[in-house]
Amino acid sequence: MITQLVTAIRELRDIVPAWDLLTRQALEPNVFYESWALLPALDALVSPELPVAVLLVWADTAHSRLTGLLPLVRSQTYQKFPACHWMNWLHPHCPLGTPLVHQDYAEETLQAVFAWLREHSGAMAFSLNKVPADGQFAQQLRLFTQQQGGWVNERDTWERAVLTAGLSGDAYVSTHQRKKKLKEYSRLRRRLEALGELECQALLPGQSHGLSDWIKDFLDLEQQGWKGRALSAMGCHSGERQFAENLIRNAAAQGQLMMLKLSLDGEAIAIKLNLTSATQGGYALKIAYNEAYAAYSPVCC
């Protein structure tokens, strides 16, 4: 296995075919580290004070097969102590930090990563953040460290919401929601319909009709709410708005975008932004809503 630390985005663009192949053969999927999602983030969201490098692992010197990809940043402290500390890079809109590791070369790839850390990085500490503790990558990492006489220090763990029912949306709701709750949802919808013409729209994977309007409506609606007041909305800063627009357009081009819109008299009052993996699963990334209609939300009932 050959490791390569890349700091120039143009070099990453050159390996997109190999990168996309790794994505489809990864031990555990991570849509946020797929080429179409990570490249716009590297373009727009990297801080000059904290440069990002991407560690690549190749099967051979000919670079015939990419077996690992991990965006990294280096810090000079670890838990407030002076130390060379490397960690996976997570931008503000990246909720998942699982490295891309080839399912058939997981042990060899981890061996190469840790050899690089020992011999070339100067690291005294190495952290992986926002990695599912029950995922295949975490299981492989524990096994590898045990075989090497080490251990994984797992801390700051928490549970995240996930649906693994294998049912359609309607079937899941009818199976897992009490009838009383479903009746309340229907009552809220009728109240909202009494205010005007209520319309539900969906932009499904593989569709892109009216994409520019979807993007504008989402970013504008998010910025009008509490995220805008807190300056955390994706449209508040030019770099993040550029990232959001490129991310959504790239996802649509890949057939991995899903957006849902609720409109009242033609005005968007809620929009959901989802991304789907190249292999399995989907990610509920962002939601924007008009706070004037909060009383009609199922969350409030």
C-alpha cells in the first residue's frame, strides 16, 4: 500500500474516477466524502488558518486502485495540551466523518494509514470525529487496533436518529405512530389548508426540473429564520452559499438529491434537503421553515 498526502485540490480532481469507484466499494458509505460533495467543500469552506490535506491510500505505486481516502487537519494541541494532533476534517455542514475505506482492503488500508501517522506525520495524537460507533468501519478499527496491541479510546458518544425499518414512508408512519397522533397530524393539516391552497412538491433523485428555484427558495427560507439571525444559515456567507449551491447542483447531477417543499398559496413555507448515498441510505441534511407557521408543525403537537 502506498500513501499520498494531497494538499492541492487540482490533484484531487484528477483522481475523481478512482475516487468514485472507491465510493461504490467502500466498507461504509459517507456521502459527505464523495467527490461531488467534498470538492465544493474544499473549494469554499477551508480556513487559511487551518489548511486541509487529504490522505490517499493506493494499492500500488501505479495508483491502479484507490483503497482509502481521509480529509485531515493538523492542530498543535490535544485536549488543551501542546501536541501534534491530526484529525479528520469536518466542515460546519458535514455531520459524518467516516473515512472511505475499500471493503476488500480494509486491514491493509488501516495499516498504511497508521504507518503514515507513525513515520511521516509527527502525530502524537490522532482523532476521528463523528464516526458511527456501531458501523463497519468502527468495528474494523477496533479489530485492527487490538491486533496491533492498542485500543480505541471512545468518548463523547451520543445517539443520532436513524430509520432502518425497510418500509415505505406511509407504512412506517402507520406502523410506528399512535392513531391519536395521526389524527392530530390530520387536524393540523386541515387548519393549514384553511388558510389557503396547500401544495406538497418533491424533487426526487434523478430529477432537476426547476432546480435553481428550489435552491433559491431553500436558501432564502433558511436565512429568514433563526439560523439567519444566528448567522448560521448557509446563505449568510458568500463562501457557504457558494458551497450550498454547488453541493445541491452536484447532488442533482449525480442523481443523489431529494428535496421536499410545502407551499401555501404558492409561497414556500417549509423545505427539506436530503442527500442519498451512492450505495445505500440517505441523509436528512437541512430543513428550512417559515416560523410564522410553527403552530401547525407536527413537532409542536
